[in-house]
Amino acid sequence: MKIKGRRYENGEPVCVTVVGERIASVDPALPDGDIADWPYLAPGLFDLQINGHGGIWFSKAGLTADDVIKTLEPHFKYGITRLCPTLVTNSHEALASGFTAIREACEREAWVEAMVPGCHLEGPFISAEDGPRGAHPLQHVRPADWDEFCQLQECSGQRIRLVTLAPESEGAIEFIRKAVAANITIALGHTGASPEQVTAAVDAGARLSTHLGNGAHGQIRRHPNYIWEQLGDPRLTASIITDGHHLPPSVVRSIVGAKGQFGTVITCDAAGLAGCPPGVYSEGLVDVEILESGKIIIAGQSQLLAGSSLETDTCVANVMEMAGLSLQDAFDLAGRNPARLLGFEEIRLRRGSRADLVLFHHRGAGSKLEFVSTIAAGKLRFGALPAI
């Protein structure tokens, strides 16, 4: 397979030759016509927090391998070649069912195994307070339990690689130490912790702040507080949701400015309702509403969000405008950085790298990413290769 496009870093026209799952060569290419007609070529996106799609949540009770496959496949059209299916706070039985279904899907389909390098458990070891808890169901919030986690890890086939918890949760610090020793990345999120509790968690080995600035009280003291504490600790990478609803541009600029290019990760936090039309939906004991703007809220109020209806491609386009980032920097925040954080392969446009590639057009600041094709592990999974 030969793929022609403009490198996302500098616009240089190249021809990438793919053999099997890997890039065999990257060579200069000479366009016959206007180079502006060529699509950009970049590594595929990697989102470490996607909760589902099309009405299916990865954490729903009774999830099947067929559900997982059906939920994963649409993400190729958004340029996503890797993601961490995220299971949120629920009963032990529902979580065990979800991780079992993901394991079975990975064992059944090679492309699923390649798309899912690991899973993300967000909760149930989080704050029970209104505000920090977000849309997570209160009745399923519980103390950090290493034995329960080990049971879920066994269901997943050892695929859980990221856990989000609140450092003030009972047993959290000891849980963090055990998880880090087991090569599991710990993120702090859905927390109302004191600065001292945040520091204790980071000292124990926590490395990420999950969707920093969200999953928080509507009002907090100006300082000190748990947002400043996480923002100011250089040991923590920050994931941020740049869908245009979760954070205003000034906050995005501030977080990117504080953490820098290598300390920031873009996630869409797509809900299981991503891809569904506007309306009110019953999600277990909680009703949520998708507004015409695409914003998802807990029904009956306007402040508490319930994930995003938008995908990683929108977040990448938005962060360029919000924080003044280049195309390369924005893509790396949603590709190389998540991979580096979790210890997975960083996809590069160079010989030997896994062939997870996307071709797309981008018309400049304020415009969307228009995907032409997505190649995952050397196979065309969306669109068609342009004849250039």
C-alpha cells in the first residue's frame, strides 16, 4: 500500500509505503498539480477516555462482544485508530460484564485487539459529593478496593491500564501504590480532595489528572484548592476535554500553558450517547439530555455535564483555535502523548512504525478536520486512498 499526503508537521509531500502492519519507507513525493489539493498525513488519534457510542456504554450491564465491536467501529471515521474503552462507576457485576465483553471482542477480532491497547476504569472509587461526582451514580460509589480491582482485571484479560480515582477515597493511597507496582497508570479525577491529599496521591505514584477542570465543585475557594494543586504539580500530566462545552478557551490556554506540550493530553470523553440525536435519554437512574448544540447535561439543570457527544477530531480542531497550537502539536496531544503516558508505541511517520495513519483536509483555524481515509495496523478502515 502506498499513501501520499502532506506531512502534518511541516506540509512536506511524501509517499508512505506500508507492508503488513508497518511503515516500510517514507519517501519524498513530487505532486503533479497544486500541493494544496493534497490531504495532510498524520498518525492516527489515540483517545484514552471514550465511554461508548450510539447509545451503547461500555459499562452497561449485559454488554456483549458484539456490542463492543459495534461501538468501536464508528470511531475510525473520526480518525481514531486507538482508544481506551472507559467503564464508569457502576455495580461490580456490570463492570465485570463490560470488561469480559471487551476481552471477548479483542480475542475474536484482530482489529479490535489493535484498536484497544488498554482499558480505563473511571470510578467507582471517587468522591461521593455532588459536583465532583459529576454524573456518576451515587449508589455505586465505594472505597478503593484492590481485591475488587483484581477481579475486574482478570475479567478484562489484564487489559485495564488506567484507573481514575479520588485521592480522598478510603484506601486510595495504598491502592495507588499497588497499582503503580503492577504497571497501571493512576489518574486523579472526580475529586474534592484537599491539597495535602492530592500531594499524597502523587507521592504514591499518580501521574495524570483526568479531565482537569471538570468533575469538580461548581464553586471552590480561590486558593488553595485541588485544581491549582494538580495544575501546579509537574509530576502530573493533565487530560482536558476541548469539545467547546467542558472548558472555556481561557482555561484551555492556561492548562496547556502550565503543563506544556508534553504534559497535556486531549480527550473527548465521548459518552455512550455520542452519535445520538438531541433529546432526553434515560440512563439507568439518571436522565440526561443532548442539546441541539451537542452538549450533554444531566436533565433538569444546565451546569452538570454528562460526557460529550463529540469525538476526538473535534477536540483536536478546537484546541488549535483555543490555545493557538500548531497542527502538529494538537495531533501529538491526542496521539503521541497518550501513548507515551500509558507506555504504548508512539506512532510516527517513519520506517518501522505501526501503520496507524489518517489522511485529512484542514482549512485553517476554526475549521473542522475532514477525514479522507483512516488506516489502522496497515489496513484501510475508513474512506478511500485519494488518487494523487
